Amino acid sequence: MDRRAFTLIEMLVVIAIIGILVAILLPALSMAREASRNAACKNNLRQFGIGMMLFADKDPAARLCTGSFDHSRDGCMDTYGWVADLVSTNAAIPGEMTCPSNPLKHNVKLLDAYGKATCDNLDFAASTRLIAGQCGKDNLKGLSGTSGTTFAKTAPQTADRAAFVSRYFLGGGYNTNYVSSWFLARTAPRTYFRDADKSLRTGGQVGRQGLKGLAASIGPLRRPYIEGSRISSSNIVLLGDGGPEDLDEAVSPVDFSISSSDIFAGGNGENRDFIRTGELLVETSSDGPVFYDTTDKKIKRIASFDGNLTKQVQCERDGECLPPPSSSTNRLYWQDTRDWAALHGGGKGGTCNFLFADGSVRDYRDTNSDGILNPGLKVPQTLTDSEYLRVGYRDNVVELSPSEFFSGVFLSKSSWKGVFED
């Protein structure tokens, strides 16, 4: 046989071997990259935890933070919220420490600063909070817009306001794609005792959205509350990998970018894109106590005012909280965990990273591959696809063990006192 034929056969064999090696190595390379991203995500969370403890050291009330990253509910995001706290203490720059595994890099609450309310019937923060920090100033580094009175004189939902949000908030690191827990931002419900039926009731504002607002809660989590809690600090979640906000609220209507021609350029030739029109944005905080309503086939929040918490206190006191039923006279609540997402690992069931109050970071697996983690809400396995899309959870399989991840309502035993005495 001609030597050239042997050479051709040898080349084909080598090519085939290379192809096999590439097929073997590419998945391994992809897994190695994701392992690196996962490690970076966990390191971010650890750094945030350290930063929160440093903030608590200096805060007169020993709070871990001043609230959620939420302009409408907590106030201007350079002054209030855990992101602002970390930036102000030089502990971390959350906008530069986003989870690299998450394809969603920007927070939906930036749209609040832009002037587009991201949800109906919001629990608005006090007016003084809404115009705190740069939100209440009439210029940005000596430059101003022409159509407003605050936010450097920029009117809501204008190109000038988008430029302001881009240069100040996004350019300054005031952004995150991690979701804070209701416990971190709110701690516990504001309550009152109704003497007529000897019941413990929610004492927030009438007609608001559950216990999401400051007025419906006792405020951000404080270190003494953790140290005196009946719940181990290793079971109190603070932050986790963020999932997308509801689709009807979280699509950016405009580009957010820095341009050499925008009103705040001041001769700076920098051009930088942050958010593109149509980009989906990430949620900012979990919603707090919820239950599954078997009649409407929905996950519903507790009423912000006059919601009955008596059974909840009883079951938490006795340590016998079963998956929440829907009966209005015997209703129990668990934490809504649908705003966190299982981003890591790929395959059918990824994992979600969480930071806990003891500083530890742990991941939990999405066993049914619905993208979220169920703490035990009793969702039936007989719903239609459209009903499951509305609910989120695909079944009642517990993915966040109650022994490791507290999903009740009350961290403190003080809530038990006086409700059940004669």
C-alpha cells in the first residue's frame, strides 16, 4: 500500500482521537467553570456576611443592615438597605460582586429610582427616606437635568433620569442580584392583641401587600434579636441567589448606560452599557409569610392588618407546625422562598446558595427541577401547567429542611407571652 495512504489513515485516526478527547474534556471544562463561578458566589455571600457584622458593630441599634434594597419601601438606595450599608462601610461593593452564575445581573428596584413603580399598591417609605442621599439633591457632581426637582433635577422615566441612575447607582456599585430574606429586612410582624377574641393580629397598614413594608414589621434584624432567638443563627437565612421578578414588572423599558453625550458626562468620554431594553431583572427581597390557598390555587400572603397569627404562635411554641392549611380559621404560614433560584450545577436540578446569620454559606438542591426550593408548602401534584406557573412550586416535596432552614414567622419567644394566659 502506498505510504501516502497510511499517512492519510493515520491523520484520520489522530483527528478521531482528538474529537473524542474534545467530547470528553468540554463537559469537564464547563463543570470546572461553573465550579469556579459557584465558589465566587459563595465567597461574595461570606464577604457580605462579614460586612453586615461590621455594620452591626458600629450601628447604635446593632442592626445587621438598614433594610432591603428597595427604593419605594425602604428609601433612597444609597442611604438605606443592606447594599448601601456595605458600600458606606467599605465592606463590599455589591454591584461589583454579583453572582457570576446568574444570567440576571441587575436589580428590579433600579426601576423605582428611574420612576417606574415595579408593583401596584406599594408600602411606600416615609417621604424623608425617599429623598434622602443623592435622591434629594439637585445636582450630580455639579451637573443637573432640567425637568425635575430631585434626583439631580431629572424627571421620572426620562433619558436624563436613566442617565442619572446609570452613572450614580449602577456606576457606584448600588446594585445586586442577590435576594435578601424577609427576616433580614423585617425581622417579625408588627402585631397587636385583640381582646375581643383573645387573638394575636398583624398590626400594619390596611390594604397593603402582606408584611413586605416597613410599616408592617418591626424593622431590620438586630444582633441581640439573633443572639436571644429560639432559632439557631445557623438556621436564619439572610441572603440567597436571586430569581427573576414577576414578568409583568421586571422587564427594563429602556437602556441604562453611560454615554459621552448624556447630560451628566461633563466632558468624560466613557461609554458603558449596563442594562438593555427588554432585559429581565432580578427580585430584591423575599415576601415573608404565605400559605397555599386550595380554593384559589394560589400562594397568598398574610394580611398586613388584622391577619390572625394565634395559631401560628401556638404551633411554633409547641414545635408542631405542619404544612400550612388553607382554612381561614386554622391558617398557618411559612416563608415564601420563590424569589430565590437554584442557579448552580446545571443538569436537571441545580443548587441555590444561602448566607445564614452565623456567617455560614450553604447550598440546597432543587430536587424536582422547578428552579425554586420548597420549604414545605403543601402544593398538590394535580394542578394544570398554567396553575403551576402561577404557583411556582411544582409539588409538596420539602427541599429546605425545617431542621436547617427556619421558615416560620417568629424568631423570638417573646411573641408567645400573654396570648394564651387565662
